[in-house]
Amino acid sequence: MSISENSGERGGSRRAGRYVRQTRGYSAFIPTALPPVDLELKGAVTASLSRADLALGRLDGAVETLPHPELFTAMYVRREAVLSSQIEGTQASLDDLVAAEARLRGDASTLVFDDPTTSLDHRHRRRIAKRLVELSASRPIAVLTHDVVFLTAMQQYIAKLTVRHSIQSVQWSSNAPGGVISGLGWESMAYRNQIHDLRARAATMVKQHGQYANEQEKREIEKGYTDLRGAIERATREIILNDTTHPFVAEVKVINLGGVVGFELAEWETLMNVYGKCSETTSGHDTPPDEQAEMPDAAEISKDLEAVDKVIEACKARRKTFEDGPKKKYTEMRNAARRS
């Protein structure tokens, strides 16, 4: 495209550049080439330039002491790339960038992510979770997080993609932080793992407690009933309601509604009787002495555990009929329609 200069337009100094009339009738600003020929460095500008040179010299000297200076500079280059992308309205984290680079590398080195979803909404949490699980098929991935929403999303994709994994939790141990256990903490366990843990604890209490429980033993029984109440609530969501909704996930799995199982009145009464006992036993508030329920013993909590699990297992059996029948048939039909 040819252009012609309009020397008189808009007037003023041309030191920074000039306006040039384009063939389609508009003017474009054309900056003067750098550096300017009339640049003068003096006074405060010269002093500032000297200080900048000195700072760059110190930085260059510090870099010489690093075994791999390219790793040091690459960190800041990536950070700048993330900040620059925000100017364009792109929502990308440093972990997005690292994950993208990892796919382009030829090696299979381990990648470690520390709280990779900080400041991200639930939609981007799920994207990061899926990306990391997919990436773990080609290289070891270590993720450190206290974000329950993100952890839940990762567990869902791990189950969906059948990825080999290991989960460990850090918790308080012997009145000090730093204890490491295999698997998830109690609040994040599935119902089956919770009930297994409760059974083991109840069996220990039956062996160790005397005929009349002391204060320490009463606290153990109380804690057992508190956790049993949580396990009943977890089973209600996971099994009876077929995980249709999840407290840490925005998605509602409508397809799972067909597996929402009902139960007999006797089963409902069993759950409510044990759940009510859990609520009465738990120290949720200060109860007047004349209204306090008698503390159950270790044998009774074992009996209540088995009663609850019997109801839940019956629900699982009824749900399996749905999973192996109508849901499987519908899923196969939908997948066939998508392929056609």
C-alpha cells in the first residue's frame, strides 16, 4: 500500500513521530526511529542511568554464582508472560503455562505443583484438574493442595481416566503438625473408607474398655458417634442420592437421578434411630443434666455401625441394578449416536 506524508496535519513537534495520510483517507501515526539522534543525557538522567548500570552489574555478578542461571531467568520470563496475558483479557495461571511447556518437552521429568488453583474460579479449577490428570499419563505429577474443591475434581478425573495415583495427607499428630498418613483425611474419605475406619476403632474400644467407661473412654465413644453421624450424611449423598449433587462441585449429574434409591420404612427408621443417637451423644451444645442421654458403650456403637451399613449395602445393591441396566443401555445408545 502506498502512503503520502501530510506535513502540515496536526502541527506540533515531530520529535516523537509524525502523522502520515493513508490512501484510504485516514492518518496513521508513524513513530520516529529509535534511538533519537538528538538525545542528551545529563543531570538527573545521567545519575539514574548510572545507578541502573550499577544494579545490573550486581545482578549479573549474582547470576554468575548460580549453577543454572537459565532456570532463574526462565521463572521471571514465565511470570511476565502470565501478567502480559492478563492485559489481553486471558485468564491463565503460571501452572497453565508450565503444563503447556511440559507437553512440548521431550523428557518426562517430574512436575511439582503447589496450590495450582489459587485465585481461580470453579470452572478453571476443573480445567486444571483435568489437565494435570491427563498429563500424569506421560510423567510423574506431584500436587500439594488444601483446596477441597480442586481435590474433589482431581479425584473425579482420576476415577474417570483410571490413572494410577497415591494420596497422602498431612495432619496433626501427637499435638504437633507434620504427621503424614496414607489416603485422605476423615472429612474427604468416601463412605466405605469411613465405615471401615469406624469398625476398626469400635473393635479396639470393645477390647480395651472396661464394664464402666471412664472419662477418656467416653470421649472415644462420643467421637465415634460424631464421626458415624458424618458417615451417614456422606452415605446419603454418595449412595442413596447416587452422588447426583456434590457440596464442592457446581455440576448436577442429572443422569444419576435414575439411580437415586428408595428404601423400606424399616430401613429409614434404622437410619433415623442411629442418626438421632449420634446427635444426642455428640457434644453440640450444653445439655441440662436432667436431659442428658446415657452414654452408649463400645458394644452398642459396634451394633449401630453394622445396622447402618446393612441399610447402605441394600441401597448399593438396588443402585447396581440401575447402573447395570437402564443407565448402561442409555449410555451405550448416546455414545453410538455421537459416533454416527
